[in-house]
Amino acid sequence: MPSNKAPPVVDFGDFLSGEPDRMQKCAQAIGGACRTQGFFQIINHPIPASLQKEMMRLSKEFFALPLEEKMKLDKSQNQHNRGYEVMYGQMIENHTKPDLKEGFYVAQDLPMDHPQVLSHKFAHGPNLWPESMGPHFRDTCMDYLNRITALTEQVMQAIAMSLGYDQHYFDEFCTDPMAFYKLLHYPPQAEDSHPLQRGIGAHRDFGVITLLLQGDVPGLEVWDEEAQEYYPAPPVEGAYVVNLGNLFERWSNDVYISNVHRVINHSGTDRYSIPFNYNGNPDFVIRCIESCRTKPEDEKYAPISVDDYVRQKYKDVYNRVGIYKVAERAA
């Protein structure tokens, strides 16, 4: 039977209203989506449409640069997961073709003498910027990073309420977070392309939570376990697609779902998107959320730090292609 699912669209304005009943209504809708699909979309959030559109415009401008200029920012030149990722640089689904996409990583701009950089935390360090695009590109990217980080932390507050806690339950986890986004470009994929070619292969996100700005070109598909097929996550103007990652599923003792998804761009045009991966404080140790178990022996997973978990997952998917390496954690 074909899937008839779609990620539910949640009015996040209810949570932002500060009115307890509306906040609880939003939290309950998010909790229901997290338990059943692991995906939902939020509308009526505080990130301006003008900033979203400017980010998409700048992304298209960046990927239109000559390859030699983009390669000056190649992420293989650093160990802090910054800069340009070449086409076919990642194979996120094992035993397929390398992913038909290119990317550009942005995160908090930390100097090399910052304590978290000196201690070799994963994805901590300075950003790399294309000189030809000037300060406007850098300033807009950083403005967007700060706003999407704040929004994600508000979504985490709603998730805390959905689990039966107050909105500040995750505050310690959200201190000095490991968080980054990628500008992504998916060229159009021919209908008769290799059956194992993906824009990005089928996967579950590694970390805690992702907020995706997917533009107006379709291609994102989510797995329906019951129907045993994928269903589309259609673009909703201005919305963010929100999904949980494996680390949150582990944290919730498998109560909240990290679902399989992929991108195949059969639209006939270029697809641009901006996924933001939020993983929290790298030193935070993930232990089972108490409301997700009846007694301690019901816990399915041993405690693990955010840094150790995320580093290993990124190492796995980049090492399949061999272009990029993820550094081991310093002793």
C-alpha cells in the first residue's frame, strides 16, 4: 500500500506566544510527530523570510564560483570541518554511489587558541570565507547561524515540554553547542541515472536535531516503515523541516524516532538547501532521559559524550570515499 504520510506542519507561534495552553498544544504536536515519524515542519518562527531568501541567493552565488576558487576553501585542508566539500566527497549510504552534491560548512568562528579548539573538540575552529564574495557573505552567514541556533534551542525547549519537563530541561546540554550548517547544492539528476545514485543517500542523522531550510525544489523523502516506501517532505514556503538524529533517539531510549531519509533530485533543476545540525555541548554525556524509562535497568544504551559519538559517525561516512578524513580525538 502506498504511503499517505507527510511530515505534520506545526504552528511554532503557539510555543513562542508564552501562553501556557498554546505552548503545551505545540509541545504535544511536536511530541506526537517525534514518536511516530521523527519529522515535522514548523511555521511562524522568528527567522525573517528576507534572511532565508538572501541565504539561498548567496548559496547559489557561492556554488557558481569557479571550482579553483572553491577549492581554495577545501575542507581537507583543516581538521575542524570547515569550508568547501567537493562533489562526490561523501557516501552517506553504504554500497551506493558517492553523493551527487557539493557543500560549504559554517559554524561558530573560533580562533585557534580557543580552549575548545586547543582540546580538539570535533568541528571547532575558524571558518573559511571566499574572498571574492566580500564581507556581506560572511556577515550574513554568521547572522543566520546565530538566529538558527537560537530557534533550534527554542525547539529543544518545546521537546523538553513534550517529554514532561519544563522548558529549561535541556539548558545544560545547550551550553556552548557543537552546531554547524551546510550550504548544499544538488545538481539535477537524470531519470535514467544509475539506480544507486543519490543526491544524498538514505540515512538517519547522526546527532541530536536538524533544522532544514529546503527552498522551493522538492527531493527530500522520508521512510515509511509500515508502507515500506518513501514519502515526500514537500517544501512549505518559509518553513523548517525538523528531524531528530540517532543521538536523540538513543537519549530517549528509542521513544523518539530518528527516521531514515534521502534526497534524489529529479526536479530537472538545481536544488539548494541548508541543513543545520545541532548536537549540543561536546562534553555533555548523553544518558537516558528518566521519563523515557520505567526503571534504571530499562535503559538500552550506555552513556556517551556528544563529541565521541558524533566524531565517530562523521568518520564512518567520509572514510567510505576517502577524500576527507576526520581526526581522532586527542588523548
